[in-house]
Amino acid sequence: MPKKRRKAIITETTPDIPLQKVRVEWVDCVSDSGWANEKEFNKMSLAKPINEGWLYSKDKDSIKLFASYDKDEDGISFGDRTMIPRQWVKKIQKL
């Protein structure tokens, strides 16, 4: 029986940005300043956002991501920045 070939997984980095692209699944708080009955209040649940972008930094307290950048003669400017507490992060997947 012939061996099956595995597809190589290519991690996507850009020569301009030598940082890893990631997908982060996390939980976020939800708040509402309106009135609600018990049934509506019991239906309230945490948000489960997903962010994709470049991992700028990660330490024991938080992770920092950005989804866009501009590079010119003055250096790099970062856009669509997100800082997430590590306790809220459920999964980090390399892209």
C-alpha cells in the first residue's frame, strides 16, 4: 500500500513583519444598561470573539495582536490593535 503524503503546513509571515499570524478564541464580558426580566437575564451569556492577526507580544498577563500595519521610512504603525487578558484566552492557533 503506498504511503499517503501529508500536506506541508505553511505558516504565514511577511518579510515586512517577522511575527507569527494567529487566530485567538477568547471570552469577553457582556453588559446591558436596559431593563430585563428574569427569563431575559438568565439567557445572558459571555461573548465568544475570535481575532486573527499578528501576535505582537505575549506574557503571563496578556496578549497583544494587530490586524493591520503601515510601514514607511519612519518605521511601522500598527492598526486594529487588541489587548486580551490571558485568563480570557481559550485557544491560540498559528495560521
